[in-house]
Amino acid sequence: MNKYLIICFAFILFASCNKTNRAQDKSNRNAIATFYNKALTVSNSTKPTAALTPFLAEGYKSSSSLDSKGAKELMGQLEFFWKVIPDLKWEPQEIFNEGDVYIVRSIASGTPNGNFMGVPTDGSKSFKIMTIDRHTMKDGKFVSTYHVEDWATAMKQLKRNQPNNNMDKKSKETMDVAMAFMDAMGKGEMDKMMSLMHDDMVWQNAGDKSLPWIGPWKGKEIILEKFMPLFGGNFKTIKWEPNDAVSNGDTAAFFGQMVGLLTKSNKQTKEFTYALRVKVKDGKVILWNWFEDSFEVSRAYHGK
């Protein structure tokens, strides 16, 4: 092969590789756009699970300084965010890449309405924070993500002028434990929930005795092994919005609205008012006492 042919061959090979690299970069950036515009940002056209599933590689992990989530856990968290923050936006400001590694700096903003990271919100306060993500991509799919969000600033913005700041120390500790338990429950973080449950905890739901989860359920082990699977298999929360929260000494109370789906009948309740009384002992929840519209829940359970 003469020198001219070698040069031509090398040029063709370079052009081909360059074309392949451009195609891969376009595919990767398309996946990144979907991640921020259709999964992290609330959209009317899709849901996080539907949007992300085609773009997450097998074995995908999303890691922060605190934990690591698989694809299913991540999408569950995003679905929860969509419910609590109906105007959530995640807007990329800059994207840098070297090979298959992409760094994205974004601005995240939203107005939570409900329990958000242990903070009771009512849709009257918003947050706006910076976030940075490092994505490793391959063939248009996310292999792994490392992410950092300035949630500390978000909490300051959401807690501004909240009455909790005026509570005495014991009342505030009670509120913090109750909110942490609710936050873990909403996110499905079982280990955290277990760590906040007193061994002698009582879970009390009053109402129609034909509903299989009506209590009281006494003891942490009984609640975890019997009540939670039974309740979770029969009642799916569609809406849960605390509007007011008060705390005095070892007792906290919450008031709000909720909607549920009863899986036995596949019937959804109308929106109803609930109240919740929580008692805390030794930094753990010892009483979780629900007061809800048991007639409305019973009606839906029996398909009426």
C-alpha cells in the first residue's frame, strides 16, 4: 500500500470515528434532556418512570453523599417529588463533557405542598437552589449518576417565618421526630422508619371493624410484620396534604386532607379531612393515632 493510500485510509477512519462520536454524543445529550425536562421537571405529557425507563442502563445507580439508589428507588422518589412539588422545575444551566462523562449544573425550583423532607409546607413558600450532577453515559443510557443538591438552602427558604421556630426545645424535638417519621414513610425508607419507632409503639386506626387494618396494633414488631403489609396491600395514598401542625411537649398533631385508593374494590375515596396525634418517647414515636373519615374509607373499601 503506497503512502497516498495510507493517508486516505487514515483520514476515512478518522472521519468515521468522529462521526460515531458525534452520534453517541447526540444520543447521550438526548437522554440527558429527557432526564431533566421530563423526569426531574413536572410534565403533563409523561411520568418519571415512563420517561426514564428507556434511558437507564441495567445496574444503574444514583449516588449522593448519604446513600445510593437503584433505578426503581430513584423513580419512586421522583414520583413522590411530583406529588409534593406540582411545579417542580430542574433547568440545566451548563453541560460539560469529556468522553462519556457529563457534568450538568442546574437550577432546581418548586413550591412544595405537603410534607417535604421533614418540613410541613402549604404551597405558600418556594425554594430555588443549585444542583450539580456527574453522569456516566454509554450508548445513550445512564450508567451511573453522582449528584449534589443544596437542600440546606431549600430548607431555610421553606422554614422562613414558620411557627416551629418559637417552640420550646421538647416540643420542637417532638415535631422533628414526627416529621422525620412521616418523611421516611412518604419516601418508603424502611430502615429510617424502623430507627424512629419505639419498641412499644402503638399504631391506632379507629373505624369500621370490617376493614382488616383497623387497630390498635401494639409493638414495633407487630406493626412492621402485620399492620404495614396489611394496610399497604389495601390502601394506596393518592393525596396526603398536612395543612396545620402543632406540638406541645411530647405530643404533636397534624390536620389536613387526603384521598386514597382501596385496592380490594379499586375505588377511590373522595377527599376527606384527617387528624393525626403523635406521641414521642426517648426520641422515637411511641403512638401514631389516626382520626380519619372512616365512613368514606369504608364506603370505598366495600365498593359503594
